[in-house]
Amino acid sequence: MKRLIGIAMSLAVLATAVWAFAPRPLPPFPATALRPDGLQVNGIARAGERLVAVGERGKILLSDDLGRSWRPAAVDKPQGATLTQVAFADSRRGIAVGHSGQILRTEDGGAHWQQVAFDPESSDPLLGALAQASGPWFAVGSFGRFLVSRDQGRHWEEAGGKAMQDRHLNAIASDGQGRLMLVGEAGLVLRSSDGGSQWEPVKTPYEGSLYGVLPLRDGAWLAYGMRGNALRSEDFGTTWRAADTGLRTSFFGGAELPDGRIVLAGQGGVLVMSADGGRRFSVLPAGSPQTLAALAATGKDTLALGGNGGLAGATLAANP
């Protein structure tokens, strides 16, 4: 039963609910054909100027032209297990995590990957990853899995606390100044002000699952998740205020653009954008009907998008 729950929970991050919403208008940007066809993409990250995407069947794809073309990376001992997230500490060092507790590590910007952890007897997925230029690296996932590496991803150890037990931990982020935040199911938000050694639960006004968290350039934090919920905190999680998204659609990925605009992506191909630091969002007509799980800024007004139909690019209207 535990295996089935773990599999179902990971899949839910991409397509958890039947979307019976009103038809969406035509896109304000030319729709780009999803590629590669049929590959479910769960995570996208920047490795310097390179884009790295991960997804089903353990596939890792690279782009050195801002998402216009993609090629496969080389993976040592491929297991075929779905990868759920990817993170980089700098332009060369990074990790990818996924089902069966799999952790892959790269030292050349994602061109080659080595397996450092895998449990073929367990289907429980790791769902979030954090690689830092200085400080420990983290991998989090279902049923309270909380792993830490103090040697840049070569070795990992369990380090979960009581507040994490039996909770699905979906995402972890750092502001680069020693403050970290972790989000998960049932409105779970944990914060650390000492680089991840100690974690403190904080109360939020939403008790449903949160799938992602962003440290913003103005010092605030934005958490987002099910049913159109996005929460903004200006005091590192002590208090939260619900953002106005105008939707009941779940958000699975988010990114801050170079000019401070914030874009969230999710169920049914929905994209929403905020120009005021995550207080209010406006709906951008979808460029694809596919559910979107990940996105990364590729320029001032451009994005790389990943979801259950593959990879796409989007050009947004210029910020007035």
C-alpha cells in the first residue's frame, strides 16, 4: 500500500484533478510544439547558460540554445526510474532526484551523471532538491524523506525531524543567505535560519498541499500549491497573506524573471503572472493544454516550460 501511495502522490504533482474549467482563450505568444513528444518533464534548472530538464524513464535532456533544441545527457547505470527534480549549485555541480530514492550527481553541467543513491526495493519518490554553492545539499520526498549531503552530493544521510515524519515533502529552497524553507502536504511549511541544521514549523492560512516555494529578490517568500493557492510572506514565514490568483487550478512550478515578475505554471497548461512581487496574479492564456510542472526563465520575456507533454518555449508580453 505504501508503494502505491508513493507512486500516486508523485503522479499527482502533474495531473491530480480533472480540470473542468472554462475554455481558455488563444495564446498571446505563438504556441511552440512540445518536444520531445510524449516525454513527461518534471523539473527544469539552469546550469549557467545551459538548461537541464529531467523526467520520466530517467531521461535527462540538455539545451545550450535557451530551449530551442534539446539533446540527451549521458547517465551512468540508468535505472529507468522517473526523475522528479533537478538542482544546481553552480554552472557545473548539480543533482537530480526521483523514484526509488534515486539521486544522480554531475560535475560537468549536466552532460554526464553518476548514480550515488538508489533503492530498487522501494518506489517512494524523492520530490525536491537543493544544491548550494556553499553549505549542505538536500533531497526531500514522500513519507518524510529528508536527506542531507555535506560533501556536495557524493554521500547522503537521513536527517529528518519530528515535524517531517510521515509527511510528503515537496520542495525546498534557499535565499543564499543561510535561510531555507521547505513545503509539503497539509499546508506544511518549515523554515531554517541556520542553513538547515534546525527546522521550525510555521503556520499558514492554507491547509492543502504546497508544491513549491520561491525566495524573492525583495526578501519575501512565495509558496504555491493546490487549488490556485499562493501565499506571500515578508517576514520569513512568521505571517502569510494569500495572493489573488483568480483561479482554483493547482500550481506545480514557479520562477522569478530578471525584472522581478513572477510566473506560476500548473494544471491544464495554466500560466499566471505577477508584476507586484506575488501579491496579485493575472492569467496568461495557455500555450498548451498539457499540464505544466516546471519552468525556467531563459531571458527577459522568455520561458522554458516542461510538463506531461514534453518541453515548450513561451514568449511573454513585455513588461510595461
